[in-house]
Amino acid sequence: MRLPHRSGSILQLISSRRHGHTLPIASVSAASCRRRRRFHASSVPWAIRSQVLKDVGEGITEVQIIQWYVEEGAHVEEWKPLCQYQSDKAVDDITSRYEGVIKKLHFQADDTVPTGKALCDIDVEDGKYPEDVRYPAPKLQPEESPPPPMKEATNLASTSEPVAILKDESSPATLKYASLATPAVRGLLKELNVNILDVKGTGKDGRVLKEDIHKFAAMRNQKTADQPPLSPRSMIAVDAPQTENAASLTPIQSQMFKTMTRSLSIPQFLFTDELNVGSLSTLRQKLCRDPNTLPKLTFLPFIIKAVSLALEDYPTLNAKIDTTDPNKPKLIMRSNHNVGVAMDTPQGLIVPNIKNVGARSIIDIAAEISRLSALGKEGKLTPSDLSGGTITVSNIGNIGGTYVAPLIVPSEVAILGIGRSRILPFFDGSGQVIKAELVNFSWSADHRVIDGATLARMSNKVREYIECPEQMLLTLR
């Protein structure tokens, strides 16, 4: 019989004959092939990479995780969002540097992460990112039989973006981001006893905002108007014991706590003045006769421009203190006037800033305020919008309050607080009583480098521009 030309089969046949028995060549060859197929190395070896929190700039040394968009075992693509974070400057997303499978999350939502620490470990294709330091590749394992096909619902975690497990397809919250919410929104849901999956979100990618919850709760209460519910307070007995419950700070509250704690380490002094804004009010009303040709013109754009013009004469109030060497502190003078504007948003108090006010017109400033306000309400302000401020204007008067004592942001040396306007009797220059529109301006300054006389002169300069707005025309360019 003529044997096939297979060296492996011949050797096995010879070995079998030495032991006193003979196997058919075809049987030996088939058995050998099966054994060879049972153990083999994977064609695509994998390795672990750590996603490290890089320095986000502006002197920020730590951030707080608001929410994760992925979970352990989920697949993530390169440059897709991993998590949302909050710093004392901004709320933003951290994107993945790698494509692979999430092996471990080192931090949970609401945890504080120092820069330089690993956020998560990602199992990536070996050799795809050779420039990065990696952990050793896992040892080869015997091939296992393929797992049974999983149900469609169990594959939700393998996507690279956050997915909400919905009650049913008919729910109004059908978008994949529907169940994601900030801690403040989750607190409001609990307070109003609302299921987030019942609320149709109007935020980015279907996220539920505070306004959506209030609207849903109002509609729910309207349906039950015939049987108004009893107030929880009315069901409490007079002799009920006092109870106390701990509540975590929201991300913005947490950063505000840190910023204001640092602010109180600065010796500050307050300077308050009363301005007559009647002339400015008249001018504004003339300019606003045709609202279709101009953006919304409030007092604020004029005040911000007046502050910028006054800073040309008193640039020290636009500076910041460098205390890198505590024995030799320095003043860092800054050329651009990036005026921060305190805004009340559904997420809390934020302070974006208008870049280079000195190069902008009043109309341009008003348009920028409208843009930042709209983004703030939607929670879409970028780190660029929130960083780089040099001086702050806080208009608390549009909510209420005549007097305010604002606190300095640590990276600035001055802040202006504006109270509400009031119509009051006032003596003019000739001693006649007239009707005047008065507003209180309250300044706070860093007394380590700013003396009272400098701040008073700065305030007087702003006052000249506000009480006689025509003077601004002489210096505008």
C-alpha cells in the first residue's frame, strides 16, 4: 500500500508499532488534528491601559465625578465620553484615549479624583498603543466553548455610551440618556416623588432637567386638583421628634465650598456707593424702542463696559497675586479684561466670563451675556467659558436685595456686587427734590495689595460713566 506523504502521520504510525499495535493512518491524523485545535493562542492578544486624569489647567488639582457613562465590562470607543466631571471652573466630559473593554472603575460618582490618578483600566488590543506604558498581557488560556448567545437586553452594557434600562418601549423617556441626571436633579426627583422614567427630558440627548421635573409635577398636580393632596407638614404631629438627615453636596456646591473657603483666607474690605442710574435708564429705553434690531439691553452690559473702561486707569484691579514663593509674592498684571458674570442656573451659581471686554462694543457684550446665559441654563458651558476671569460683576439685584457683600474669587483681587434699583426722592445739585432711580454698588477687594483709596477712585470712575453714559463715548474706540 502506498502511504500518503505526511511526515507527522508516519512518525505516529512508527511510534504506535513500537508499542505492539498499529493504528490506521487516517485515524492518527484526525486525532492529531483535533488535539492541535484544542489549545491555541488567540489571534488578537490584549493588554491593560490605565486612563489617567490629566492636568485640566487653571491650577485645578482635583475634580469630582458627577456620573459615569460606562460600566465595567462595557466596550468603549476611542474619544467617546467616559464620565462627566465637575471642577471649580467647569462641568465637562472626559473622553477615552483607548478603544477596548472597561476592566475596572477606580472611582464612583461623587468621588473626588486628584490629577495624575487612574480613573479606570481598559483592556485594549496589544500593540495598538505602543507608546503607552502597559500592564503585562494576560496568560493564554485553553480555548473554551463559545458562550450561549445572550439576550438583547444583556448587551446594553457593551455599548460605548450610557444606556438607560427602561420600563417599556412606550415610556416617554425612550432616549438612551434619559435616566442620567445630576445629583441636584436626583434630589429634586426624590423631593417631589417623581420617577425619572416618567419624565420627558428636554436637555442634551434627552437628559432630564429641573424644569422638566417641575413641569411634570405641575401637570400631575393639575390632574388631581379635585382632590388636593394634604401637605406633608399638616400630617406631622405637634409633638413629633426632630429628625436630621445627611445630604451630600451637589458638585457645584462642593466646588463652591472649596472656593469660598480659600476666599476667606484673603483679607477683604468692602466699599459701597449709591448711584443714580436715571440717565442710563432713559438712554436704554431709547435704544430698546425696536427690540428686533438689538439684543436685550439691560443695565448689565453698560456696567460691564464701564468697569472695563475704568480698569484702563486702574489696571491693578485686573491683576492676580502669585504666591508661589510666600516670601516674595508678585502681582501678575493682565492685559485683557475678562469680566466674570455671576449667573443663577438650574445647576446652581456659575460664573462664566466675557473675554476681552475692552475690545467689545456694548451690543457685543449684551449678545455674549445672552449666549452664556442660554448655555448656562442648559448646562452646556465649556471650560473656556468658565476659566480665565480677571474681575467679577455679580448682579444680585435682578433677583432681589439692595445691599450685598460679595466675596473675592481667589484668582482675582476685586469683585463688584450690584443691588436692585429703587425709585426714591433725591436732592439734585440745586437742592430740588426729584425722582431718582438709585442702585447700590458694593465692591470687595484684596486688602493685601489694594488700598481703600485706589478702590474708591475706581468706583468713582465707574460712577461717572454710569451716571453720565455720554462720557463713555469719549473713550470708546
